Amino acid sequence: MKTFEYDILSFPMTRKTSLADMQASLNVKGTEGWEVVSISSSEFANVGHTVFLKRETTPARATA
């Protein structure tokens, strides 16, 4: 049976380069096997985005 682990990242949208920073961070996570499952955004007070990720666990990660 497949098993998964999950991670949550927050990206405040307070600077002009925030979306580029978000893209770079997600690309790094992608090379580590993470996949974006969902993104929650808030326009209120420039809160930004919360990103939910998952990746399949391997025996090495499951026992670490």
C-alpha cells in the first residue's frame, strides 16, 4: 500500500518578488519529490498563500 507524508508552506505576498520566490521554493520542493495538492490564497492584508504538498514515502524516509 502506498503511504504519503505532507508538508505545509506559507508565502506572504509582501514584496514585488514574492511570486518568483514562491516559484523557486516550489521548484526546489519538486526536486525533492513533493507535489502541490492545494493552494489557499488570501487577499486580506496581503496575507499571501498557503501551499499544501505531499510525497510518497519510501522505506528509507518512513524509518528515518
